Amino acid sequence: QKEVEQNSGPLSVPEGAIASLNCTYSDRGSQSFFWYRQYSGKSPELIMSIYSNGDKEDGRFTAQLNKASQYVSLLIRDSQPSDSATYLCAVRGTNTGFQKLVFGTGTRLLVSP
Amino acid sequence: DVKVTQSSRYLVKRTGEKVFLECVQDMDHENMFWYRQDPGLGLRLIYFSYDVKMKEKGDIPEGYSVSREKKERFSLILESASTNQTSMYLCASRTLVGGETQYFGPGTRLLVL
């Protein structure tokens, strides 16, 4: 079982719709969770971090964390073509001696005009 | 704004060559990382440095070494380049003060012939 799993996609949504991206993780003691966006040919950039159960909203983005079910999700409201990118889920677990992040392989999102 | 720079965007090297990839950050971050990113495999940690002259192996350190003589600079060395080290190499830096944001450099695309 991979430590952090994401559906590779592509996830296709029309402009203006809600895009829902999901991520599951295996380390039950994980404490910190991150969503990075990576445009084609570019490096990842952090868009959201979440540390406690529930929802965290930032503009059009909402991160949701459910530690009991070991999943974290990212909702993008009013999706725009400029949101088309690969979204990487990253988790910092408890069994990583130097606080490394473990990344999923990413979900590719395509937003069509 | 945090800036992480990498010495080259593209490199072409021959099998057996010694390759140096350099990374510089300007925010006095304690932690620095080297990843490689390959299609379908995601981001994999090669080495991590939590302070000057300190280093830890990541998930795939074989064939690589690192050097951190100054806080702002973290170098990745391919001792004898091989074709299976053709990849995108990403450097990142992080401070744990005020959160755990990890900032990535633009990446170096290395082709080993």
C-alpha cells in the first residue's frame, strides 16, 4: 500500500463547476497535510495546509480533513481553466525521523471553458 | 518573497560524468531538500539537510551525495551519472517557523546520455 494515494486522473470538469480532489494516507498518526499545485513544466507551489479535522477555506479552495477515515480532500469552487494543473497531496507522518513530507503522485485536473 | 534558485534549468551529461546540481535559497531556511520527479512515481526524496553540514538520506539516496557548507546552499552530486538518473530534479527549502511551507525551486531537467 502506498503511503499517500491519489487518483491520477485526469479529472475533467466544466468551467464554473466544483472540482473535488481526494487523497488517502496510510499513517494513522499523520499530523500535517498539504495540497500543492503543479503546472506543466513548473515546480509545485503550496496552496493549502490543514492540521485538524474539518474544513479550511481559502478563497475558492477548501481543504477537508478526516483523520478517522484517513483522507484529505481539496474542493475548488467555480473552477477556471487556469486551475488546470496537477494537484499533489503531501502528508507529514509520525514515523519520519526528520519530518519529511510524503507526496502522492498527483491528480491531473482539466477545466474546460 | 521566498526565492529558491537552481543553477541550471536543463542539463545534458554523458554516462559516467560527475554532475553537480546547486540550489540556493534566500530566506535563511534551516531545512533543504532534493527530490526527483518522474512520471507515475511522483516526488521522491533523495536527501534532506536540516542544518549546515547536516544531512539525512531520503528514500532513494543511492548514486547521489550532497553537500551543505553554507546555510543558503545545498548541492546534489551525481558521482557517476547513469541513464536511469535522467529526471527532473527539484530543490526545496523550508522553515518550521510560522508553518511548514516548503518552497520549491524551478527544477533542473537532467538528461544523461
